[in-house]
Amino acid sequence: MTAQDLAKVPKKSGKPGEYEDKYRALVEKSLVGIYVIQDGVFKFANKRFLEILGGKEKDVIGVEYTKFVAPESMDEVVRGVSKRERGEGGPKHYTFRALKKDGTKIDMEVFSVPTAYEGRPAIQGMALDITERKRVEEELKRSETKYKTLVEEMQEGLWVSDRDDRTLYWNKSLERMLGYKLDEVAGKPIYYFTTDENKKILRRELAKRRKKDSSSYELEYTSKSGKQIPVIVSGAPAFDKNGKFSGSFAVITDISERKKTERELISYTNQLKRSNMLKDLFADIVHHDFLAPLGIIRGYTELMIYEGEDRKKIEKLNAILSTVEKVVRMIEDSNKLARLETEKEPEFKKRNLDAMLDTTIDALKHVAEENNITIEYKGVGEYFADVNPVMEDVFTNLISNAIKYSPGEGKVIIDVFDEGQEWKVMVKDSGPGIPDKHKKNVFDRFRRASKEGVKGTGLGLAIVERVVSLHRGKVWIEDNPKGGSIFYVTMPKRQKASDAPEKEK
């Protein structure tokens, strides 16, 4: 009903007629905001429209409509209203950012048509507050984008098939693995890409899925180039709402490198004369095969935290994420320590310890700030020494430990002293300190029978001890008189690579 129609409703005895009362009541009780704009100002607004704008009649009627349009939508709205006022058309249905009386921005959807009000051209519109709908749409869009990104960028291949085992979808990782684009394989049976021997394995496993069984198994797929790709397939069935098998999906992990490593391991086992060579190879396998699944766990956990609303569940997810990060660090440190243990003659080069300390402190500043810890570096010059870049790991471990174990509002002090032919680096914290009985063993991962009074896995400090040893230096701990510990590291200013100590046999 337009304003012009409302004006034509018959009246009796100069009073609003029965029909007019009904139509007016209908407009006022509408769940949709209804308004009339004439000469750039609001001439009419029903109760719902006033609620949307958060004002009363005196705040809206007679006020320029532009007062309720957000700056970013102003040009678009003014052009549209001007065209409709001049009878030139303009969009009848559009959305824009509006302003409530208190200045709050909302999303509004409008349907408008030209009309006549009190005998003159005007615009009548219906308005909906779609702020919540927009928010939900944006959340869904972000969620969809995250899931799509996760699926497309995951290291493992994802393969989805229908009830007849025909390919419906596979991700970019699978494209890279087998060399086929999705449009080349869509509709092809999933055993199209295997040899006869592997088809037997695949058909056996697919039969299990129809019995609602998930399974994990090894086989080889044939790439577009004809290469045999060894993989682990982790498959699971899908069922429709009636419980009927509707297809399956599988995560495909390329284990070519692992298989290659396994072959090398067998070969090396027969040839190696020293056990530490076998240890290195094993460390590489652990490092490669453990970090990949941990990365998947971390990715899914972060996604669930991002989308979660239950505080208790989020706390538990954060605990899982923290544990995964700790395991990743342990694997990284274990791999690094294993390599250092077999290192004999690292390459030394003249480097500025001051620059290395600055870089380390900058990298750890955010950690210190999060823990309300102040880092004070008293270095005032250049401290050149023949070192290997791995020396930066020493500074990283000592400073990060000092931050970790210092209380809130504590201070970590770093300084460098000239000891003649050596530099002595000091890292002082204000933490709980280390009991005397643990001071000697704190750097030895394998002698820490008791963890009383000593936190952490010990890998970081074991790395510190090994690196310092390779530099013909020393590392030790003293008590901080004001509470806490002081770690000292010494290293020669000059040395030859051949002077580096060999690992004890």
C-alpha cells in the first residue's frame, strides 16, 4: 500500500474511516520498516522503521535521510535516491551501511518505489535490518574459505569418490602427486590409477568401506608419467541420511621419501661401521614422518579453536595445541642435537656476537612482552669472534629459558665481558634458581634422573653445552644474589677449524 493509496482511503464525518484505521494499523504493526522520503527528508516512518534507526518520530520525521547513511555508502545511496526522485529509475532493491541515531553502523536492505505523498512526488520504501544476517554470512564465508584453504593446501592428498567408486574430487596435493588435473579424472574409477596387483588390494579395501569399516593400507598408484608412487591410504565411508553407502573419502600420503629412506637404511645397515651414522639416518626418519601428522593435528586444532564457542572446550583445545607445539620442539631439538653429537669440525667464520645477540633479542621480544618480562641488553660495542652460525642457538636457548622461568614483571639482563682472548656472555634471570645438586647435570640430557627443581626437557641446554664445546668454550651456572640464575658462556675470540674438539668416542 503506497502513501498515495493511504491518502485515498475514504473517511466518514471528517474522522479516519474504518478502512483507513485497518490499513494504518497494518502499516504500524508491520515487521518491515516502512518510510516515505520527499525533498530529501523523511515524511513518514512506521514503528518498525523507527526501531531500526533507534529513534523516535521527532528524531526521524523532518530529518534529512542522509543523516542515517554511513559515509562509505553515501555516494551510492544519494545517486539512487536522486534518480528515483527525478523519475529516472535507479535501483529498486539494494543494500547499504546505515547509521542508527546513536551512530552505530548497521547493514540495511531496502526495497523502494516512486509514489506520491500529499499530492507531490516522493519515494516509499521498505527496510530490513540485515546486520545479523550479514555477520552470519561473513562467518560462513570465512569458515568456508578456511576449510577450502585447509583442504587445498594440506600436504596430503584428499580423494572423494561416489557410491560407484568414481572420482568426484581430489585436491591440489593429489594433482601434484599423480600429475592429473581434477577435470582429467572426474568420473573415472579410483582403481583406474593402479596396476592389476594393486587393484586387488584396493577392491578388497573398498568392500570393507561398504561394511562401514575405515581402513589404512599401503599400495602404489601410477602417475600420469607412468611412475609408481607408493602411498598410505587412510579411507573412510560416507552414508546418506537413510544409512545407505554414498561414497568414500581417503587421505593419500606419498611415502616415496620414506620408502627411499627405508631402502637406504637397509643398504647403510649392511655397510655402516659406526653406529652414529645409523643414528643420524634414524633421526631423519623420525623428523620427517612425525612432523607431517603433527602439522595436521595442529592445523585442525587451530581451526576448532577459531570456530569454537564453548570456553571449556577451547581451554582443552589450547592444551592440546600447547602439547603439540612442545612435541614439535622436542623433535626439532632432538634432530638438531643428534646432528651436533656427530659434528667434529664446524666451519668457523669471523662474526659479530653483538649482532647475533641483537637478532636473538628482537626475535624473543614478543615472548617477553607476553610474559611481562623486561630484557635489558648492556652490550655497547662490537664483539668479533670465530664462530659458527649455530652459536645463535645458544643465545636463543639461554634467553628464552630466562624469559620462561622469570616471574611476571621480572627482568632478564644480558651482557658481554672482555676476558682477554675470550668473550664471556652473561644471561641473568630472576626466576626460582637451580639447586646446587642439579647445576652439573642440567646440561646433560641423559644424566637428569630427577627433575626436581629443573624444568623443561633438557634438550635445549644439551644443545647449548654441545655447541659451546665445539667452540672450545665453557658454560656454567651461578646463583643470582637477587634471586634466580646466571648462565655464563665463554668462547675464544680466535680459533682454527682444526682446533675444534672431536666428540669423545
